[in-house]
Amino acid sequence: MIITHNVLAQDDGMSALSIEWGYNWSHYTKSDIHFIGDNYNFKLNNVRAKDRQSPFSAKLYFMPATFTIPQYNYSISYIKGKNTFSLGMDHMKYVVVQNQNVLINGIIEIDASKEYEGSYEDNNILIRPDLLDFEHSDGLNYLNFHWERAAFRKVIIENKVVLSIPLGIGLGIYIPKTKVILFGNGMDNRFNIAGYGFSVKSSLKFDFFRCFYLKGSLKSGWVHLPSVLTLGTTNDRAKHAFGFIEEYFTVGGYLFKF
């Protein structure tokens, strides 16, 4: 039976627990990255970065040993009527683009770098590997709590297919694992709570047989990272803030319904 009318509320008040998994693509605003250490204190302005999603292959995306290499999303949710409360992880990747010209301000002492030693005030500088290679590539991990509410719901096929449009807000902490090469010195850092952020999202969700669902989502947010690990000592840090837009697709299933 095809139902053609719109339904603005859940028809059955269903409560459930669900899990979902999927993959994302991310886009970032420019950021001013401030590097601080014993022999340097400088800022690179309006630095561009990109994500690094893995090209699709069945072996990479579906094998147990490799399916967490691409940029992924997962969450567990409690659903009560039109409301959903979720705890999840967005595993994004953030990679500074090489060979871009930016402005630099600050001081680099000779003990840090003979090549780049100097005092800078709005000078142009080229980001290249011997100056900086900087990426949250394992990754830019957003541990987040989200609340969503179904703003629209339509039964397509009774007891078989339901379309809904959840809208939501969220906040959380960022736990990046940052790879850095600065002045030729490199470090693949440990996971670290580097900052926090918030986000808003909207989704297009198709429920099938009240058992599983497919969802496409668009999320936008702000990231503030005041304590990024760089070269391994207590005094070596970077900090920056930026916005993002993330598109992702997930498949989910209902564990319990009550």
C-alpha cells in the first residue's frame, strides 16, 4: 500500500537502540597555524588543507584488516520517538597542502633552523617539506555527542519504507594523531586530546522494514585545537582553529526495539 500523505511525527513512538557505520569526505576553511617551541614562535596565516579519503576498492573497504583505513564514521544511538541521541566518532583527515605561499609572522632562532632563521613580519614563505609537513592523518578524530529531531517524516510503503529528515546539533572533543615535520625534524605523535568543537547536521534517512536504514548526512562545524603535539617535547606545540563541512553516508541497524 502506497501512502502519499506527509507525517510530521513518529506514528508509533518507537524507542530503539541503533548502530551505524559509514565513510566521509571533508572540506576545511583556511587556518592560522601557530607553532611554539624553545627556539621558535611563529604563525603561518591562511593555510589551506584538504582531506585524504582513500580511493574505493572492495578489498580496502570491506576487509576486516583494512576497512578502518579510509575516513569513517560510526555511532551508537538511542531513539525515542522523533528524537535521537548519539555518541559517535568522525575519523576525518586533515593534510596541509604543500607548495602554497602564505604569510609568516614571528621568530625562528638559528638553533631551530639555519635556513629559516630570522624575524618575520608579514613575509611571504613557501610551505615545502623542509619547512613544514603537517597533517592530522590518523586522523582528525571527533568524538561527539549529537541530538537530532525528525523535522519531516513520510511513509512511502507502509511497514516497509519510511523517509525522514533529521536535523541536529552536536559538540565534542578532538583526539588527533598528528604527523609533523618541522625544519626537517619529524614526529609521528601519539593520540592526544588537542581541543574541542561543535557542529550542526542534517540528514536524509531511509528506513527499511523497521530493521535497518541508509542515511546521507551533511555536517558543518568549528574546530578549536589549542594543544596539538608537534616535535615531542613539553614545550613544542601548535594551535589553530578552522571550520569544516563533512559529507558522509552510513548504513545502520536497530539492535533493540522497545
